[in-house]
Amino acid sequence: MAEEVYRKLAKKLDELPNGFPSTNNGVEIEFLKKIFTPEDAEMALKIKPVPETAEAIAQRLEKPVLEMRSILDEMAKKGQIGCLKLFGQQVYMFFPFAIGIYEFQLNRMDKEFVDLIEKYAPTLFGTVGGYKPSLTRVIPVNATIDNRLQVHLYEDLHRMVDQAKSFRVRDCICRKEKAIQGHACKHTLENCLSISQEEGAFDYFSLAGRIISKEEAFKVLSESEKEGLVHCAWNVQQGHAFVCNCCPCSCGILRAVKEYKTPYMLAKSNFVAQIDQESCSSCGICKEERCPMQAIAETDGSYKVLDERCIGCGVCTVTCPTDSITMGARPELQREEPPANLIDWMAKRATSRGIELKP
């Protein structure tokens, strides 16, 4: 009976647009057993993938409100469901595995968890990053974007953060995972940002993180750019909730692109790095120390950007000693406009996977 509830939960997760593919070795079921008790899994099956208040869920499941809220809060603390503030109300909802439940396990991660995710990664990334639209999107360092170009809000991180009202920073789960494996990288651990348009968004529930000010959020971004980290967020125009600052040595998103060749894990920005040959001093910093995608080539002491490999992150521009690298617009045919919001993304993704969205 217990095994059956986990299979039902796995099926429910795979019916979400993000996907939760099955495997021959059943590692995905072992993963769910690690995260959910049979009782928690049974309750998760009753939570909808749309936001509901504790009162609404209590009424639907015919339970006392206080009892229902206690159950929901405990599940949220375990990272089994999502809890967020929306239109001034605290709401709960069933979340996808990635991005979602996996990231919620930051405080519960151990060696067994890491071994399971590494075993599951090739299959998981194949589905999560195998269907359009892309899951995440590069947001470029825009300090060196040609000021004659139009920069949309979804590619202007400064404006995106400036318009937010609540901020939280937490450890990067990818770097923590690598550290548990014994392969800790040199980059800052605490620089994964959550943002919200809601006032006091993280006051009631702030899983595995600490609330910070807008000024501190900008400092996190500035320090990340100095370290050569890539800004990534939801592949949507509006409704951004997080900014990952990714390194090529640990980040699951960049690893999925480079190691597993997943075409829709990460969308490139609509900009591409350009090197001015006349002012370039051929120091090689951009190629040897900065580019996360090996998108800069050297021939006879001259450096050029390989447009097809460049993801448009702009981290190469930050430390160029001669300011020879700028971000220019990609050709029109290579530019991609993301879905309007998460609902639009989900609808397009469901169509791409050939599944029906369920309430």
C-alpha cells in the first residue's frame, strides 16, 4: 500500500509541465521515500498545484482550519509543498520536483540524498530540459550592454530587483551538494536570491534562508558578478521569484547544458559578447578565467567570441582590463521572447510535452 502512494505521487509530479520521469531502476521512488512519509505523500496528493489558503484547503478536505494549517506548515518546513504570500494572503500549493521540491530540501540534504539525485540526474534533466520553452533564462550583466539597444525588464536584473519589495538569500543547493560529495568549489555558498512583489513576503515562512534588504540584495548580485557567476531566473517576462547565481563547476543548470546536452534547460539571453580587436590587449582573462561555456577562442594571440556557444551572460565583461568586451544584440532570428508569465509558460510547456494541465 505504501509503495502505491509513492507511485501515485510520482505520477502526479510527472503530470506537471516540468516533469518527473520514471526510471527502470526506480530511483525516483526512492527519492520520494527519502522526502515523504507515506502519510505525507497521501496528503500531498490532496494538495492542488494552484495556490490555496489554509482555510480553503480545510474546507475542501473537511478538516478544522487550525489542524489543517499545522499540517500544511509542517509539510512546507519539510519542503514537500510550497508556501508563499500572494495578494496579501499566505497560500499553499503542490510544487513540481524541479524547480521546486528538490530546491526545498536544502536543510535536509545528506549523502544519501546526494547519491540519489546524481543517480537520477541524467533521466531528470532529459525531461526537465528536454522540452520547450526553456526552464530558466540567462539574465546578462547589463553594465556593458550597448546603451542604444532596447533592454526588456526580463533582461534587466537591476530593474527587476529594484521593483521587488521583499528579499531573501540562501545557500546554493548545487554547491552544497558538491561539497557533500567532497568536491566543494571556491565560490560563495550563500548567494541564491528569492524576490517578491509582496511586502513582508518571507515573514511568515522563510525556508532555509535569511531575509535581507534591497541594498544587501544588490550587493549579493555585485559580488556574484565579480566572481564570474551567471545570473539565471525563470524563463518568463513577469513574475520572477528567484535569481540563481550559477558557477560552471557545481550548478545543475549549467551542468545540464554542458554534460547532458539538454536544449531547453537554459535559454540564452538575447545578447552576445563582442570583443573589440583594436583595444583588446590579448590578456586571455576572458577565456581562461571568466567564460563558463568555453565560448571564447584564441588564434595566434587574437581572441574572438564563438556566438553559437555564448549564452549572453556578460561575466567576461566585468574584468576586462581594457573594456574591450561589450554585449551586443543577437541577430533577430536568434532572439527569443520568453512566455509572458508562469501560467503562460506552463501552458506552452504542457503542449510541448503533450500533456493536459490539471487543476
